[in-house]
Amino acid sequence: MCLLRVAAFASGRGSNLKAILAAIDRKELACKVVLVVSDLENSGALNLARERNIPALHINHKQFDTNDAYERALLQALSDAGTELIALAGYLKKISLKVIQAYRPRIVNIHPALLPAFGGKGMYGMNVHRAVVDYGCKISGVTVHLVDEEYDSGPPVLQRSVPVKEGDRPEDLARRVLEQEHIVYPQALQLFAEKRVEVKGRRVVIKPAGEETEK
Ligand code: GRF
């Protein structure tokens, strides 16, 4: 079986990366994580990659004299790893235009709310859940979406709702949403692995199983 070669980008603890690797281990996800990229040297995600002997790349623009040199080095590493899809999992830096151009539409992100609500610049981590609770929402959720030039603006691939319960603190909601993230992200990646994701204008269309076309 041909495994989809995924590069994961993460700045933080890496629980989504862990869930993706666990789904691969259970043979529920036909992917191989070929590279983990982080702007932070000691992020949980990068340490997890090192523990699992997955190539771990600490890279950020500060290590280079020019942005162009940074982009070239990152693109080279992605290409050397044979990357077919980029999965952002808590990556806090904006993805550079050249990387987007090289991999679009095969860059996905996971966001801990139902986009387009509670997305965009500054909407990450607990900020999202605090805003949802403060607004008085009854439902929040998870969105896996394609990445374009703006924060959180590409079309959704998969979404799942999560109830906001009476008396929820942002931390309570975050915990419940994260549980769903760990289920939904591997499912979304599996759709790519099965070649069931088709982009039609603004929309992502998921083809029924068994109707895959070679892309
Ligand atoms: C997740 O909540 C994800 O939705 C967001 O960043 C967080 C990353 O968490 N984009 P982790 O590092 O995967 O634990």
C-alpha cells in the first residue's frame, strides 16, 4: 500500500501529532509522517518526533539572513522528505507564500472552532475558547480546512460540532474540543490518503468511498 507522505508543522505540545501517529500505528490512517517542522527547538511536537525517530527540523526565519534563504531551505527540506501533504497542527507562524504556492491545495490546518466563526489573527489557543464562552455560544467545534494566504480562511474539509455546556470555563471547552480534534484530524488526513478530496472553486467536495480518481 502506498502511504501518503505527510510533513507536520507544530509549535506547541503536539497532541494532534501524537493522535495522528497513534492512528497510523492502529492502521486507521494510511500516511507516513516523513518530517516534523517546528519554529521552536524544544516544542513537544519536535521532541515527540525525536523520540519516534522521525526527521525533526527546527527552522525559523531568524536563522537566515534573508526570508528568501529561509524559504528555500524549508522548501528543500520538504522536497527532500518527499512531502506530499503538509498538516499544520498548532503551528503559530504564518506559512510563507512560496510554500503555499508549492503545495496548495495540499496544506491543511486544524482550528479549534467552527470557522468562519472565531478564526483569524490572534484566534489561537485559549483565546478561541474564551471568545466562544464569552459570546454565549451553545455550540463550538473543530474545523480541518485547506490553507490559503490568510489565517483560517481556506475552505473546510471536515467540521465537527462540540456542545458548550452550562457553566463551561474556556478550559473545559478546550478539553472537550481537543478530544474531537484528535478524532477528526486523522479522519481528514485519511480522506486525502484515499484521494477522496476534490477542490471545486471555494468548496472541498468529499467523494464517496470507492470513487477515487488519481490526482
Ligand atoms: C490545537 O487546539 C489546534 O486546533 C490548534 O492548535 C492546537 C494545537 O495543539 N491549531 P497540539 O499542539 O496539537 O496539542
